[in-house]
Amino acid sequence: MPNYWYIPVGILTVLFLIDSQLLANDVKKAISNIIVICFAGYALLTEIKNSKINDRFMLADSMIFLYYALSVFLFFLLRQFSDLAQDEAVNLWSINNILSSVLYLTFIYTFLKLKK
């Protein structure tokens, strides 16, 4: 990453660490997830572009991208349907739980593969 990118990343980090009342916690979470999506997408594009690099982390990076993208989608879906019944909201969050379980299993698989 070029050196000039560290300035806006640092400013965003400080803004998210300050617990201000400017943004609600839900909005902060969505914005931080979008930032993670951008970085994960950049990492994926770099791995795809450089075929010389061993694709040891391709599965983990793609699962990070998928998890955070669907997490933001679920966040906006639940914000639109705030008057959902409790059972339907639980069903939507169970999708998030399944995705996080798959993400963690992918991490375990990747690190075990690296260990060998």
C-alpha cells in the first residue's frame, strides 16, 4: 500500500475509536464493514493479478470478503424491515451465524494447511 494511504486510514481509525454521538453504533459497524470489504477486495484482486504468488490465502480472503459483504447486506435488510416479527429477525441472524462459522472453519483449514 502506498505511504499516502496511511493518512486517511489513520484518520478513519481514530474517528472510529472515538466514541462520539455523531454516528450510531449500527452505522459505524456498517461503515467499518464496508472498509473491510474494500481491503479484502483489494487483497483478492492483488492475489488474482499476481499469479506468481502462492494462493495459500485465497480461500480465507474470499471468505472474509463474502462474510463482510453479506453482513452489510443483512444489516441494511434488517434496517429496512425493522418491524419484522421476532422469529423472522432470528432467522436472518442465523444466516449471519452460519456465515461466521464457515469463516472460522476456513481460517482453521487455512492455518492447518500452512502448518503442514
